[in-house]
Amino acid sequence: MTNKPFTPPCATGCAATQMELFAAPATAPAATEFDWDAHDVVIVGDSGGKDSGATVHEVCAQADKAGQLHKVRVLHCDLGRTDDGHLIEWPGALEVARVHAQQYGVPFAVRRSKRWGSLWERILSHGNWPGHFARYCTSDLKTAVGRDYVDEVGAELRLGRPVRAGYAMGMRAEESGARAAKPTLERHRMSGKGTLRVVTTWLPIHKLTTAQVWDLHRANGIAYHDAYTQQMRRLSCRACPLAHTDDLVRSAQLNPELFAEYAKAEVDMDRRFKKSISLREIIGRARN
């Protein structure tokens, strides 16, 4: 596995013919209605995954058509390292996210939680793994970081009023029933009472299938991570309790040292990694 992102097929030609990047292929769905004039900035959360790449493309395509590409920024939330120094995310994910922003000529930012040094520190403090009903990994290490970045941009813009921000994410209906039920546009809870910020969650690729996401990548030369060529279907944390067991087994094969550290923590906390399977069992299946 490489720490470097794939070079887009169009290579250096992408920079010279930037406008071609905004041409959506025939497989893309109709544009989502987003009011650009009602927002001061649009931040795209980019994990470095395939859905993030497609989201950056869709946002920038619509922004360019509306003449408001200057409002777009890409944000990568850095989840830090474990005590043994292992990256919690896939090595190279940050670099892929950076390439997404560079490909469309929009600003790129990397931020980390102001309270927690890493997701690993948060897990050990909690004494249990994140789960479907305790997704503090997202709320504390991504949502809170995104909220702080909205405030940072608002202060930078010096509007004299609460900043109105769009926050674009790569959730898709195909992924789960819960995500299918999400509205494409809604006021985000990070808005609070609106005294500091008003945030609209936007899901630009909500209706896309996995095949259509890859169509966008091929048609527009969007960078993607090497893990996808190693049979990984998603680019979440390398050891994510919410991931499918088959993906965890494959990740354990690719990241044995990281999984060994996680397995030790599972014993120390006396908390099973997933209700359906332990890390010891995942590692055992990976070895076989």
C-alpha cells in the first residue's frame, strides 16, 4: 500500500483544462437544488474516500455553473495516531483529499479536534469502542471540528453577522436505510440557536449508486486511494467498528501492526470491538 494518492488519468492536463473537470457525465443525476446566494461559504468534508472525491466534483461543478466557485473550501478532519504511532486513517488519505481540492482549484484545510489529540485518545478515555448508537468518533472528531472551522471561516470573512455555511458530505442513500431517509438539504444541529452560525447540511451525491460514483471518477480523472485496489470497499478508519466484517478482515491483512495494537486495547478495556466479532477473531480470520 502506498502513502501517495493515485495521479488522475488526465495528469498535468487537469490543471491546464480545468473547465473540463466540471463536465458531469451522463450517468450523474439531476443537480441538487442548493441556494448559493443564500450561503457565504460551502465547506466539503473530505475523508479521502471515493464518495468524498465525487462530492468535491459535484459541489465544484455546481459552484462553477453558478459563478461561485470562490465560496468552496475542502476540509479534512485529521484523526491522529495511536499510542504506538500508527495513523488511525489510511496512510495517504489526507494527501488524496488535498489532491481533490487542488484538482478544482479550491482552498484546502486540515484540522484536528481542539479537545482530543486523536480518536485513539478519545476511545481510551471513553473506555469503549464507537458504535451505531455511540458515534462519538463522528460527533467529537468530525462534527465538532467542522463547526469550529465554520466559525474560523466566519471570523475570517468579517461579515458582522452569523456566517451562513453549507456543509457538504458524501452520504449516499444506497449505503443504508438510515442514510436513505436523510434529506438532501437540512439545517444542521451545529447551527445551535444561530447566534454564531447557520449551517445547512447538503448531500450532493445522495442519489448516486456506487457505480455512478466510480463513473464520475473515471470521467473526470478524480484521484482515489490505493486501498480500493486492495479490495477495500470503503475508506473509513483502518479499524472501524462500524465497518463490514469482510472489510475488517481485509484491513487486518493490510494493517497487521495497527490491528495488534487495537486487539491489545480490546483486552485492556474488556470491551468487544463489535458485538458480532472480536478483534482476536478478525485477526485470526485475516491470518487464515
